[in-house]
Amino acid sequence: LVEIQSLELSKKEKEKLTELASLLYHQKLLNRVLDYLEEEDKKIFLEMLVSESDEKYLLFLHERIENLENIVEVAVLEIEEQISKDLKEFIEN
């Protein structure tokens, strides 16, 4: 987000780019978590994610995925690095 704010773009363009980067970030993180779940657990998790008002789905993930925190931490770093790289390539072109 800091990189986006430093770009020479209009406020509206920065907002749109920030929104797209955020959506991409969340989608990639969700996909990474889904990679660690069995098919039936994927369905349960996705149903919980869209229907639960609290964060019961986090408890579910902790029950199903060993070392969830480490997996998410590594995924976040990789995703941020990839988005940053993609953004730099986009700016250069």
C-alpha cells in the first residue's frame, strides 16, 4: 500500500489500485489455506466463512491445519513479495 501511495496517480486511481491489490492479497491467502484442507473441509470452511458473523472459521482452521500460524506467516510474506514485484513490473511498463 505504501508503494501504491508513492505512485504518480490520481487519488481515484490509487484507491482502485489499492482495492485490487487488497482483493488479490485476500484471494491468494484464501487459496493457500484451502491447499491445506481436505475437500470436505474446504466446503465446510467456505460455508462458515460466508455465513458466520464471528470468527468460528478460525477455530475450525486451527483444528484442521497443523502450524496454521506459520503457514499463514510464510504465505503472507510470499504474497506481499509477489504483489510488490507485479506492481513494480506494471509501473515499469
